[in-house]
Amino acid sequence: MLDASLARDILRAVDDGFEDQIAFTEALVRYPSLRGAEKPAQDFIAGVLAERGYDVSTFAIDIDKIHDHPGFSPVAVDYSEAVNVVATHRPREEKGRSLILNGHMDVVPEGPHDMWEVSPPYEPKREGDWLYGRGAGDMKAGIAANLYALDALRRLGYQPAARVHFQSVVEEECTGNGALACLVEGYTADAAIIPEPVEEQLVRANVGVLWFEVEVAGHPVHVRTAGTGFNAIEAGYRVIEALKDLCEDWNAEKANYPHFAELDHPINFNVGKIEGGDWASSVPAWCRLSCRIAIYPGDDPAARARQIEEHLAARVADDPFLGNRLPKVTWNGFFARGYVLEEGSDAEEVLARSHRVASERDLTSFVTPAYLDARVFVIYAGMPCLVYGPRSESVHGFDERVSLESIRRVTGTIALFIAQWCGLEKIDDGGEGARDAG
């Protein structure tokens, strides 16, 4: 149990650095770190970490190293600019338990800028308790919370008495290969924290995710004889309805998955993008659907992928055109399992204590029908991974925003967790030495 006076000092140190923390978060938001364009933001944070004296490693994801890993998600994009940053702290004497502080730098596309009402997406704006901007909640506020929790301890003259890896990764929004690449590079610990925007709760379980494209062929003719051709875009509607029906079939299985049995609709399907045709006066010869669907924890992504392919083939078998030219399915992103964080770990207990002190509330948990990188740590490294972060609204939407006071509480919780989980030692060699804060 953490000494009460030290806990108060830590929370006060978080408060003392909070204005700088939010300014740093705003600086991160100004980087449009979309997929394939994360490197400037990653270079920035690598510099900030190096200035603090951490051992910083910056490396691009190496497909050859992760391709055969069971957690790999297939991609067809260039990874030469897909850069991860890992900063490592090592104490003078290893006395506590090691920790990974993880967050993702990539953000999702912002949509039409004229539909953002409060401010443009990459011009952060504070309004009352809210900080607006693309990525403000998901999850640059979390990256900043990890860093400034460590800073708060440094402000008091302490550092963790255990190895800590600070990770800023890419590809969380599309494959999970960034966090996986860190694991394959050898970065492991006794526990991990990911401060995703989850309403100051702990994620107990989340779904896995599959990304795929469906290509539908058509037969182009001049529109004057449209009835003699085959419209690939209209056929795409049939594919969408078939996939919606499969989604409902999978939702009907939720009773077999205890953590998700009480959710109204744990499995969600989405057509996120549609392209097709070449000319307004030609019956379209092609249509491409970019899709996402969830799977339950414990499901094998390959088995669920086969179900999708077989279901589509069966649904169009009676079509005189599609029955002979089946829609082509390509797996082009998430091929990821879901996970369950089992109850009762020491890490969860330390988080619960820390949250109670920082927020004066008991920690609650929930399950989410969304993807999280925690699956990399839980499934493939056997590590407890605590997904716990601030209150946010409109993530992936217009006018994304994150609560400032919630960030403050979460940062305090993480700082208290580090002090108890890792223990503390004086930064000054001539000081009082290591302190067992756990």
C-alpha cells in the first residue's frame, strides 16, 4: 500500500505539470498522424523522450519478422515509414516489477473538414472541460498521460525501481502490427497499461476484428441497353445484405461467450468504403467494398474468415452471373483475436487502489465491441494488460474531444500505479536509495 503522504505528493506533482501536459497533448494533435504519415509525430516524441534521458529506439515495422507470428494481420501497404518508438528506463537496481506504457500514435481519417463545427481537426481547441481535435482522445491524451505520469515522479526526485518501456506505436487502428512488432523485438514486462479513451474504466474483454475487401464483378454495356449487362454496384447491395445477415447469425451466438452474452449487439459489421464503376453512362464492371466485422474472444480468425467466404458463395450461388463469378474476398488488415483479461491479477488490484486514490471512486470494468492492442500482450505474452483511460466523446467522429479533468485523474492513477508496481528509487545517487512503494 502506498504511503498516504507520498500519494498526495504524487498527485500534487501531476497537478504541477498539468498545464505543460495539455500543451504537449495539443502539440501531438497538431500532427495529422494518419496511416502512413505517422513518422513526423513519432520523430517528435522520440526527441522529447531523448531529451529526458531515456534510451530511445526508433524502428520501422519489419514484415519479415512478424509475418509468421500468429498475431499478424495481412497488409499490402508500404511499412518503410511505419515507425515505432520505444524509450526504456532502467533503474540503478532492479527491485520492482517491470512495466510497459503503451499508446498508439496513428489516428483515423477526419472526414470533411467543413463538418467539424468547433475547430478544424488538427487545430486543438480547449472549451470548458474539453480538448477538441482528431486524436485528442484516441489516443494522444493517453500517450501524454503515460509520459507525464513518469514526469510527475521525476519532479519529486524519483524514478521507477524497475525497467519501464514507453511505447508509441503505429497501426493500432488497422492491424495491430505495431504493438506486435514491439513484442517480436523483445519488449516484454510484468504488466502493461494502455490509456485508451474508456471512461476511466478497465476493459475486461474486447472483440477481435477482421478487415476485408469484397470485389464484385459486373458486365459493362452502354446504358441504353442496361438490361443486357450486369451492374456490379447494384450487386454490391446483395453482398452487403448477405454480410449483414451473417452478422446477425454471429450475434445469435453470444450466449456461448459469457462476457458478451448481456450485450445487445456485440458483433458489428460495417461497410466503411465503397468504390465502383468508371463512367456514368456505362453499366459498372466492378465494385469494391471495404468491410469490418467483429469476432468473439476465443474465435479463430481463419475459421471465421472461411465462414464469410463460404456464406457469400452460398448466397450468390443462384445468381446467373455472380454464381459463375464469385465475389473475391481479400484480407487486408485486422486479422485479430479478441481477448479476456482474467480477474484477480496483482496488476488489476494495484490499478484499483490507484484509481480509488486519484478519483475517489471504485474502479469498474466493462467489455467492449471494439479492437484494442491489449490482445498482443494478453494472448501472445501472457501479460496482464490494463486498458484504462480518460473520458472522451466522438472518437472516430466529428469534433472528437477528451475531458481535461478526466485526463488529470487518469494521469494521477498511472503515476500512483507506477510507484506501487515498480517501486521508486531516488534519481540522485547520493539520495536515500530505493523506496518500496508497493
